[in-house]
Amino acid sequence: MMNKAPSYRAAYQGIDGAYSQEAIFRYFSEKVPTCGCANFEDVVAKVESGEAEFGFMPAENSIAGTIVQTYDLLLESTLSIIGEFYLPIHHNLMILPETNLDKVEIVYSHPQALAQCAQSIRRFGLRPEAAWDTAGSAKKLREEALHNAAAIAGKQAAESYKLKCVASNLEDLDHNTTRFFILGKQAAKPGPQNKTSILFTTRHAPGELLAALKEFSDRKINLTKIESRPDRRHPWHYIFYLDVEGYLEDSPLEAAMFQLLKRARMVKILGSYPRGDQNGGE
């Protein structure tokens, strides 16, 4: 019996115009069929059920740090990271086309976006009001016909809800970038440059973490990320998330992983995949 073709090419958390949807369009370079989901759990479920071929999940932001919910879900999911994409985040101030900017008093957006544009918001003399997300703020302007308000969101949101951008690049820091994981059911093939993401736990004994990491340093394998998170299943135990350079089947990394499997209490390979362009194509 043939497998049913996925209904959507990619699933993401949010609504039309979300930065995650923009990442999908930038990654595939075309208007692919997408599915907006209410939460991250739904994104994973869409891909696991076969309704979507890929899931796009934000993993970390260059300013705000790790999106911990993504990593917590990867611990439980059977999906693999098959790629990564870096999306430069450029916030835009948008209003209804017939609105006079001088009459605008309030600006809506996600709390993180408001914080990232604090200086610009003060410069425009606007009162920030937190909303569920950036694209949702743009949708709110359109649906409620708010002529005394603006929204901060991406250009994709302005196009989706037919709003007028009156200022761009509102972010206070110009290196605001979000790294997305592309999730799928099948392992990725290697590219010219690769990265492998793993998680593991160590025994509670002196030097165990150092010994585990030494398996990589002894083989000249570069670590690009290391972070610890509480193990929700075992209080006061911690899980270490690691990104290393190289593909899983490369001899040095294969050897390091073999030794780690013997030493650690638990190891899970989240994915081995081509490394993304940190400039996001800009």
C-alpha cells in the first residue's frame, strides 16, 4: 500500500505572515504549501502523522537565546533534524493604509519583538502593548480596523494583511537572527559542511562531563554549542545539548560517539545535517 502524500510541504507555529512561515519561503525559494499550527506540539504532530513533510521550529535567537520548548519536544519526538536555516529578523512598523501615522498611539507585537525595538518605539512616541505574536498583531489591525494603532512584524505579515510599512529595521541590534531546525522523518544526506546535534546525560561522578567532552576534543571535533537543561523526568538531573561540526558517519565523530555511548547514561542523536548559512543568504 502506497503512503499517502503529505497535505502540506511544511508546518510551523503561528499564522500567515509569521517569521517561521517567512523562513519556510526563504528556505524553499518558492510559495510552498504551508500549515500554521497553534503550538509547537502541533507542528511535531503534523510531521509525525505525515500530514506535513517538514516542520520548521525556531531553535535559538542570537539575542534572546535558546527556545527551550523546541529542545524539550525533540527529546520525546521520533523526528530528526534534517537541516537548519538562519533567518535575519527585521522588524517593521506597519499600519492600515488609510491610517495617519500621527494619529497612532499604540503599537502591538510579541513581547520579545517589543523589547528588541524598545528604542525605536520610544522614538516614535508609541505605547507598547503585548500581543500573542507578531503576525497576530498585524492581523488584529486589519480585523479590528484599528486606526490609532500600529503593529511590529515582518514584511510577510504586511503582505498577508495588506498593511503599509512606515518604518523598517526597527530592531535595536542589527544582528538579530533566529536559527530554525527543519524536522523530518528521514535522516539527512551530508553536505559540503555538516553539523550534528545530540543530547546526553552523565553519571553523577566527578569529571564525567569533562570526560565526555574530551572524546570530542581528543579527535579535534569542534563544539559549536553546549547547553544544559533540567531533565523534566528526573528532578535535579540535567541533560546536555551539544552541536558539533561534522557528519555522524565521519570517522572521528563516529569514534567519539561510540565512546560517548559507552560512558554516558543516555545519548540521543537529534540529527546530522548540512550546516546552514549564518547570514541567511543576506
